[in-house]
Amino acid sequence: MSAKYILGALGVVFLVLGARAATRGTPAGRIQARTWLLIGAIFVVVSGWLFLSTGATL
């Protein structure tokens, strides 16, 4: 099941995008940063849940 790896990778990408958007300092950048960070956190949590529920084998 490769979904856990794809979601994990996408979660990291979204977290990096959120951190990058947070450094802009504009109000629109802060809103965008919060959105990317929220999406990244959701993807990482779902990926972690999939790892734990299907067996944590790499």
C-alpha cells in the first residue's frame, strides 16, 4: 500500500510550503501559510495513522 508513503511525502511538501509562505510577512502570506501548514499536518497525521494501522514496515 503506497498511499502511506505518498501522503507522508505530500505532508512534508505542504509543511515546507507553509514554512516558506510564513516568511513572506504579508497578511495574505500568513493566511496561505496557515492553510499549507494545516493541510500538511492533516496529511502527516493520516500517513502516520496508515503506518500504524497497516504495520510499520518500511
